[in-house]
Amino acid sequence: MSVAFVTYFDEGTAHTIYRSTMERRLAACPNIFAIGSIYRWEGDVVNNSEFVSLLKILSKDFQAVAEVVKQQHQYDVPCIVRYDVAEGSEDYLSWFIASTVRPP
């Protein structure tokens, strides 16, 4: 299990993308929240408000998730990173697995 961390320009795009990943059963229980971001872009330091989603995914599905994000994202270079989940409660992990099983 992993968490994909993705940033967005606006909340609407975050919702559109997380719905796409959930419809494909690539993600379980995305969380979306507002953040402040400071980054370097085209030689300038930019300070923006953004939204981030934490998409709980199977590690093997990261590339598929990244493709969904890239197809629908506004940024030329979206932040899409994956973090391994070292541990979790058995009940939650069982629910997560059931939420991401795709029909054959």
C-alpha cells in the first residue's frame, strides 16, 4: 500500500481527478485539503495557495494513477509522488484492499 501525494491549482481539479481514480478502483479514500506552496518555476520563486490530495493506492498501481493525473491536470509538471505505507491497522488495510479490488 502507498499514498500518492498530488498537488492541484484548484479544488475542482482535485475532485475531478480523485473521482477518476476511484471510478477505476485505483484509489481508496482520497483526502483533499488546502495548502500553501513555495516553489521555483521558470527562474522565479512562487508562493501560491494550492490543494493537495492524499490518494491511498496499491503500490503496483502508481503508474496508472500518475497517468490519470497527467491526463486531467492543469500543470505542465504536476507533483505526483508515492510514499510507501509501512504499517496500518488491520481493519483499515482490509477495507482498503476491498476498496481497490477490480473485477476481472
